Amino acid sequence: SSEELWLSYSQPLNNKLKETYTSKIKHIQIKTFSETGEIIKTELQMLATKMLDTSISFTSTTPQIIIAKIDNLDSKFKQKINSQSLVNNESFIIQTITVHQKDLLIITGKTDISLLYGTYCFIKQLQLHKDISSISITDSPKIQLRILNHWDNLDGTVERGYAGFSIWDWHLLPGFKKEIYYEYARANASIGINGTVLNNVNSNAYILTSPYLQKVKTLADIFRPYGIKVYLTARFSAPIELGKLPTADPLNEEVIQWWKSKISEIYKEIPDFGGFLIKANSEGQPGPNTYGRSHVEGANMLATLLEPYQGVVMWRAFVYSEQQSEDRAKQAFNEFAPFDGAFKENVLVQVKNGPIDFQPREPYHPLFGAMPKTSLMMEFQITQEYLGQGSHLVFLPKLYEEVLSTDTYAKGKGSTIAKIIDGELYQDHRITGMAGVANIGTETNWTGHPFAQANWYGFGRQAWDPTTSAESIAKEWLSMTFTTDSLFIQQMTPLLINSREAVVNYMTPLGLHHIMNAEHHYGPGPWIANMSRPDWNSIYYHRADSLGLGFDRTQTGSNALEQYPKEIQEQFSNIHTIPEAYLLWFYHVPWDFKMKNGHTLWYTMAWYYQQGVNEVKNMQQTWEHMQPYVNNDIYQDTRMLLEIQYSEAQWWRNACLLYFQQFAKMPLPEFIPEIP
Ligand code: GCW
């Protein structure tokens, strides 16, 4: 069986707290008889056994805690609860009330799932060693669809997965219900994830055949009591591959009929099936364009058929064409922005956080803010395709936070991306969503790198509330996973927080991007120049020459900048006012350009590369002192991984500086150690 992630309940706890907690949770009444109720009971019992060496009685007539749906609460309790604050079906309230001079803790909400969420939140207070004597917490998710995207293939491999193979055992399903499916659901429910797309967006139509749908049904049945819906990637050409039709034209009557009966078959098996995720006409995937139809025609055809079942279509905006000479960074915007308002209401357009592809740092995707009449859904990558994959420690909530808090000015100052994707900016009952490309696999610790678990955890927290700070997530995750010891938290929180800037610095400082090695995307490769498509080459992006470095995306170049709002254009269209973090994304900058620090571009770039290396060294030094706080396996594994990260940070620095030096023709600054 696999590791219990942030839910092991095994952190050290002093005797006093142990006694206090024990005395407060001995008698619990759970007034729901659903499967979810059983899950709640099991979870609380697990907490009691592992954390408190005790057991809970669920039969007492004088409970200290009552867990019940608001409609099942005795009216004398209910009147003490502000049920107005239960704003949706997943909201919960945890509140201490006083009855006959005695404290009673109530966990309530409108649905069983809300009770499960409330229970996990309550448990978290104990994991964080909080005072629970007068607890009062009301919470509800700000985003409706909080979804993992698995890029899992039916043969068990995971595209861009660095933690082993797919956890879905298609061979043994539907008969064999592996323990890991339940553990997966438990972990996700604990952070509020309520949907999962089981298969890769580069998809295989076979997932839609009847035998596979039986397997999918089994997973859906397991996940349902945890509040998790199942979604699938649908291959747009499935009517040809499975239906033997001559076309997959979305306006063709037979094609529509095929999808209609397929969808009805799915819902017969899985009545709460979530819907389809689709990658169309991108990187060789089939789509409506193949038949002269638009993304809207493709998406709306499926959306119309899913609508009677409350299903959704998540249509990806990650498109860039082989035939186009236009700057790749501009293409998704050009293709999708004109369709604003044309998609049906149950279509979400799923947009990656940046306009290229999950780089260590990108400016935000200009579609955010540019499609006010469309539900835009965020796609983050949790798996670290371009960020050191399975071997580098990079705390991604810091990256997510940067994106989510970015101002798009779409409706004036303060129009952050968080407010766009959680719908706050529009107030029109649209569907809201956030997807994360999962980093989960068959490794016993789920994610390969022990610290990659934090990225799964953090994604869930920020999908629940996109204003959650990276720092609070770091503290929570560290405390829940290892120990609440303040010395540990004080040292490890900055390590996590700074790890994101470190990777930017040693891989792609100052707005550099897409200079990794080809295909596997691991390690440096600024020299990559002979891929089959120009926009798969590193030289396409950095444009190094004797004059300078960087991609001119201002008016004198591709003018991708014009896709951003005027407030951003104003700041970015001046080489002296653009934030230096985005300099080489938008400008071709002379090697001897004077930077804010008074030094040349060349010198400053070298400084950042060195800074990245130094930051990893700092991480190593901090980690050396962490041995007392974590178990020996984690200590040793992380130590070895940091060593790899350190030598690879040097590899990136050396490779990039030596490569660019042939154009810059300037000496390496004195602080760069001799490169062998
Ligand atoms: O990041 C790129 C990856 C592909 C991926 C594609 C996408 C699933 O290199 O492996 O395909 O993006 O997001 O569709």
C-alpha cells in the first residue's frame, strides 16, 4: 500500500495536547447513514488511533461533536448556526455552540460531501495543533470544478509522468478494486478536489468502448462517496475509429447520432459522469478544423448532447499550428478570442497559465480577461515537465500564486486572474473551474520526489480558493506531513517558497523560455535547432545573435504585446519599465544593455544563473539540519535529490552561459567558477 501523504496523522504531539484533544473528541454523533458517513467515521477513527492512541465512540447519547446535514440538525442547535453562510452544496460550518452550559461542536453543511469537507478541515486543525476549544470556521470552495487531469495512457504509461506508471490498472479493472483507488479518493477529498479526468488528452478512443466504460464505472463508483466525479478525454475522431463512420465532422448527422448514443451509454453506467476534456487540432490530435469546422462548432455539438445530463465540455485552448508563421505565443489568442460568447454555457475553455507551455516563468496567458462572455478555466501543470521533472524540488504554489494574483485590468484595476476564473468578476452564474495536470504515479510515495506531494496538495488548496497564499500552503503541508515544530517550519517554509525563483534563475532567468533539450524536455538545450517544426526549436525562442538575446514581441517584432490590456502594454512597451523578469520574453536586448543594477545584460544574466545555483546550495545547507525532524528515508532521499538538483543547476548555468557566450563574445564575470 502507498504512503499516506499529508494524512498519516503521525506527527509528534505533546502529551498535554493529546489529552486535550482526546477529551474533546471521544464521543461523536454522525447523523448520516450514507457511504460518505462511513468514510467520515473511518477517518475520525483513524485520526484517534494514530494521533491520539484512543478510539472514538459513535453511539453515545451525549456527544461532544455532532456531524449532520443542516436539515437533520435539531432545531435548538440549528438556530445557533448561521446557515445563511452555507452558500453552496460544498460549504461547511464548524462551530462550537453552548448547550446547557456545555460546549458542543457542530460540523454541518447541506450535503454529505460538505460534511466530509468539514471533517477534513476539523482534522486539519488537530494536525496543525490548533486550539479547538472555541472553533468557528465557515468555508466554501470558490471554484466549482477542481479537477486533476491525468495524462495517463491505456498502456499504463504516463505522458510527462515522473512517478512511475499510471495508478489505473485497466487490465484488472473492473473486477479488481485496488486499495490505491480509495487512497487516491481520500487524498483528493481532503483537499477539495472534486473531479478527475482519467486519461491523457493525447487520447486513445478505446476508453469510450463498452468494456472500458465498465472499468471507468467501477472507478466512478469508488470515487462518488468522496465527492469526486469522473471525466474522460474524448478523441474527436472516435466516430471514425469506433463507429466506423467515414467522417467525424461535428455537423454530420450520423456523427452527432453516434456521439448521442455513446453519451447515453455512458450516463446509463455513470449517472453523474462529469463530461469531456478535449484537445482538438493541436499537436496532431484530430478536431473539427479537419472538416472545415471551428472549435465552437466542435465544442457546442458535444455540449448540446451533454446538456440534458448536466455534463460539461472542457475544450483546451492549447493550439498552435504547424502551418502558421505567426509567433506561437499569439496563436491561441488569435484563434479563441474571436469566439467569445459563442460557446454554449456548459463549455469551459481550458487555458494554460501562460501562452507557451508551462515554463518556469511565463507572462500570463492573454486570453484571461479577453473572453468576458466565456467560462475560462485555468490549466496548471502539477507534474514538472519543464521544472526538473522528478528530481528537482520546486514548490509550485508559488508559481500558481504569481499567476492567480496577476492583474489583467479586464474590468479595471484589481481584475486578477483569480477573480476571472472563480467568476467573481462577472457575477453571471457561469461554470468555474481549475485543472491541474497530475504528478501522481505508482511510486510508493505517489509523486516520486517527496516534496512533489506539496504541489498536489497546494493545487487542491488553490483550486478551492485561488487567493490562498503559497506561504500558508507551505506551512500547512509541512506541518501536516512532517511536524509542527516551529524550528522546522521556520526554516523549511522559506526553502519551499524560494525554490520556485531558484529554478527560474538556473534555467531561464530574465524571461528566457523554451531552451530545454528537445522531446524529453529535461536539461538545457539552447542549441536545439533542427526539430521538424521551427517552434519546437530553442533558437526560435531565444534568438541569440551577435546583437543580443530575446524574442522581440513588441511593435517592432511579433507584437504579441498587443494582446494584453493597455495598462500592461504601457508598462511593457518601454524597455526601461518592463519588469526585468519578462525582459527577454518581449525584447531582443543588446548584450551590453544596461540593466537596473548598472551592469550589462550579459553580466546580469550570468549573475542570475549563479544566483540559482547558490539558492540550491542554500537549500542543501538548510536540509542538512532537518534530519531530526523527518524520517531517515525522506531525509536521505531528499538529500540525494538535492545533490542532483545542485549539479544540474550547474549544468544549466554552464551550458547556457557557454552557449550564449559565442554570441555575446564577452568574458564570464569573475563570480562564475571555472567551467570545466
Ligand atoms: O507540454 C506539452 C507536452 C505534451 C502535452 C502537450 C499538451 C499532452 O510536451 O506532452 O501533451 O503539452 O498540453 O497537450
